[in-house]
Amino acid sequence: MSIPFDRRDQLEKIQQGLLHGEQILAVYDAIGVGTGFLGLTDRRVIIQDNSFVGKKIAITSIPYARISSVSVITNKSFAGQFFSSGHIVISTGHNNYEVEFRGDEKTRHVHDVILHYIAR
């Protein structure tokens, strides 16, 4: 099975941090302030945040069981096209994580995967 990804270095970072038996579903480059990329596995969402002072980087793992909702933020909606912009908001009840992607296909894929795992 081929893993969808934007940048090989991001895919390799996710591969290095996998738990035993964990499978990568996708790794997408993020745009906008702070976020480097978002990875999806069969157990969690992994977000790299580059916004810390002093060139520090945080990698946050969010188990699907901790996610209370996933939202899509759109600027407008075209007939027959639900996603027109690339923002996802993941809420854990305590924190909200907003990630922006290039392209609505990535936004739809991330939303649908997270929804699949949290709705089980």
C-alpha cells in the first residue's frame, strides 16, 4: 500500500517515531504559521509545530480517543464541492489544533480519516 505524503523528510520523521505495530496512513505538509506537518497513523494524529522561540520544534501526538471533534473551516462553498479551503481544526476538549493544507483533497482526507477513528 502506498502512503500519501508531500515530503520524504516528514514521512521519515513519522516513521522514526512509530510505536510497535503502528501504521502510517498519510503525512501532509502544512502551511501557515507554526505548523510543519500533520501525520495520520492508525492510532493517532501527529502534528509538528515549528512556532517555538529559538528554533525549537514540538511534535504533538493526539490519540484518536482524545479527539472530541474535527472541523473544516471554509472560506466559501462551491456547488458540489464541500471543501474549498484547507483548514482542519482538531479539538481535544482542552486544546484546539488548527492545520492548513495546500489543496482540498488533503483536507478532505485528513477530516475523513480522523472522523472514521473518532466515530467508532
